[in-house]
Amino acid sequence: MTDKIAIVTGGSRGIGRAAALKLGAAGYTVVVNYTANAAAADAVVKSITSAGGKAVAVKGDVAKEADILALFAAADKLGTLKVLVNNAGVMDQQNRLDEMTTERIRRILDINTFGSIICAREAVKRMSTRHGGKGGSIVNMSSAAAYHGAPGLGVEYGASKGAIDVLTIGLGREVAAEGIRVNAVRPGIIDTEIHDSSGIPGRVKMMRDA
């Protein structure tokens, strides 16, 4: 299966890292996308290759279409794309909507929503039988915030993940007959570094003990 490629956006840490390691163990050649932390991405690649798998790290910001196109072009050189894990996502400091800047809102939506949509588009171009592909799987990373809305924490984050739910439903129906499965994972609070970025370090312990 090493000619079967899996792309994991935001694959250097947290849930993305876990997905990359699992795919590597399953025999896929894993393209570990990262934005800034090359050392973390290289560590994931090393973990996969040390276990006998294949992986490469590819830098790219999913908020930028040019970077997404370059990411998929890099994957094309390795084999046939079979899996896309749309994992890249960010949160910001906890705030009410009336305290947020336009720049903050755009950043969240550009990474969490725009990036996932464009990555899904590029995956469909490669996987769909309509385009000569042989099928595949797209897994989108949603959040429990998509239904509780994250009031007081970041409603723009909740909105960005609500859009992922709608993308998953619509795209799944659109390409089901073309050999592509589209699913979403909607986790609750997971112990990853994303909570530090939102100004709530130790949030998992806080919620566990509440």
C-alpha cells in the first residue's frame, strides 16, 4: 500500500499527529503537513519511518491556496491519493464576539473552513471516478463546538466547525457515487496544545474535575 498516499493537514501535533501515526502503521505513505514547527513534523515522520513505514513532511499554510496546491502536488509525486484528513485548525484567546477583531475572525475561518474546503476540492479532483480516480476517503475534523457554539470562548470557532459539518454532509452526498466517502469526526475536549493557544492551559483537567 505504500504507493497509496494519505495527506494529514496539521499533522505534526495533537489529533493530526495521532492520525498520521495510525495511517503510517496501516501502510500508507503519509504526507505530514505543518505550518511552522518543522521539528515536530520531522519527529512524526521519524516515528513512522522508524516503524518501517513511509512519510514525508511538507510545509504549507492551508489558509493559502498556493500552499494547498503545492501540498497536493508534492503528494502527487509519491503515488495515488487515497486519504485526506482535514485536520488543520486553530483557536484563539477566549473572547466574546463583540471583542473580536476582523483579522482574528478571518484567520479562524481561513484556516478552519476555507482550508478544509479547498483541500477537499483538490482531493475530489484526484479521487473521484468522474475524474479518472479510483475513490478514496476524506475525513474532516469538526468539533463539539459546532453544536454548543462555544459561547464566551470563541463563537467564530464554533461557526467555523459548524461549516465543516455542513461541508461533510453536502460533499458526502455529492461524491458518494464517485467512490469517495466523506465523514467528520466531532470530538469533545481532547488534551492537545490547542487549548494553550486559546488561553486555557490545563482545560482538560479543569473540565474533568468540574
